[in-house]
Amino acid sequence: MISFEPDCPVWYAYALDKNLPIGSGPVEATCKTLVSQRLKRSGMRWTNKGGQAILSFRSLIKSERFDKAWNLLKSNYTKLIELPKNVLAFSR
């Protein structure tokens, strides 16, 4: 692996030669599609914890890594739901 300082002119030439992104455009576009389009819809309000959960799931889905990551995450996002005594459960 070749290592350059980020502001080094050699890095710029190397990045262009390898067709690597050299600006912030791809990062900004990802932020727009990943974050803004999901969290900034009309009337939506999020807590930090809820917004982070949505962004974690969305980034895993968009990167096609959700199935592999779910085994690591499911303990944080699943819990047993107990029905109140005055509610009847539907039978299947």
C-alpha cells in the first residue's frame, strides 16, 4: 500500500490515475441520500437514540450488509413484549 499525505500533489495525481474520488461530493451525496431523505421528512421528529437506530439500519441495508450485521445487532434492538392482562393476544 502506498501512503501519501492528503494534501500532497503526488496523492492527487495518484488518485486521478486510479479513478479515486478526490473531493467531498461522494460523501455529501451519501449524506443526502442516507440521512436527509430518511430523517427529514415532513413532520418527523427523532430522539438521538431513535435517529441513530434508523441510520444504522439504513446504512446496513444500503450497503447490502444487513443480513450479516443483524446477528450482532439484534440483542440491542429486540426484546420480549408482554401484553397487559386486559389485552387478548391473537391466535395464529
